Amino acid sequence: MAELLMRKALDGYKERFKIGERCITNLWYADDIVLIASTEEELQDIVNRLHEAATELGMKINGKKTEVMKVCDDPKPITVTVAGCTLSETSCG
């Protein structure tokens, strides 16, 4: 179901994050999905697309169990929401 959900969410999405020679937007591990974006705005766009696709498939994203992580030197916190719920920010450490 995760593959169908991500295909639906990212259909027509043009932004990509480049790692080495590969362009990616998400990674999967067991029942977890990691969304990858270059900017806060891109991440919010992916989350919105994922929320819309999940809703269409009769699923929902649990905002209380979903976290965001920023990996860069900018100390300013990021704000990403899903279904009106602001996602908590976690750290690498």
C-alpha cells in the first residue's frame, strides 16, 4: 500500500533531492517513510500531496506520530503541518 500511496502522492511532482547521482524524494524502512526535500516549502508540498493521496485511499497521517528533521547549519526551526496539526521537530543527535 505504501508504494501505491507514494506513486499517487508524487505523480507529476518535479522537485528532487540529489544524493550522488540519484534524485530522490523518499526512502522507506519497514512501515516508515522518510520524505526528503531541499527546502521547507518543498517538504510542505510533499506532505500536502501525501495527505491528499492518503485521504483518497481512505488512510490518514497521524500528526502526533509524525516528525520533521532538518539537516543543515541554520538553527531556525521549521514548521510543517498536516491536516492542521503542526509536526514536531526532532534532531539528529
